[in-house]
Amino acid sequence: AWTHRWVESKHKPDYGRFVLSAGKFYGDAEKDKGIQTSQDARFYALSSRFEPFSNRDKTLVVQFTVKHEQNIDCGGGYIKLFPASLNQEDMHGDSEYNIMFGPDICGPGTKKVHVILNYKGKNVLINKDIRCKV
């Protein structure tokens, strides 16, 4: 049923494919299922729409959980909030977004969380160093 809610981009034919799985370690094999990447060293592009909302005068909280089951040497996993105008089947790395954040790990020197906000058409990277746990 998750495939009815989520759309995999067809922008590039070599994007990795997602599967529904509890992964290698879990508490309950059925209850702990989530969307999992299925191929190493690939780019992925998956999106889902949600109902329009306003957070005017309210705090907006966006969170997601990543469970790495391997010792990755270089990679990242980002969540992006796109404008409603996004063509989901053509989504790609240069698609316009409003918010992007997630871990970026590459060798011993790069282990940080990227946080980028789009402000007046420009992507602005947060100027605080947020270390990600590995």
C-alpha cells in the first residue's frame, strides 16, 4: 500500500529502487517495516504529497529517522520539502525545494548534518556545524 502514497522519480533510469522491509535488525518484523533503499552506491528519489497547511505563528517540526545497517564510508540521506508545483515523476537533485536536511558522511573528515533553507529564491546553508552520529 505504501506505493500508492509514494512516487519514485523517473528522471534518471539508474535511480535505485525502494522496498518495504524491517531491515536486518528490528523489534517486530511486521510493525518495524519501513521504506528501505535496496541497492548500494545509488541515488534515490522518492516523494509523497501532503495536505496544504500553514504554520503561521506556530513552530514547524519536520523529522525523519534513518537506520544505517552498514558502515558507510561516503553517502547521505536527505529529506526535502518541495513546493506543491513539484513534478514528482521528474524530481531530481536540482529540483527547487523549500527545506533540505539530513546527514552527510564522507570519510573521517565529513560527518555533518546539512540544513538548507530556501529564502527568496536562494538556498541558504545554516552556519552552525551540526555533527551527525555514526
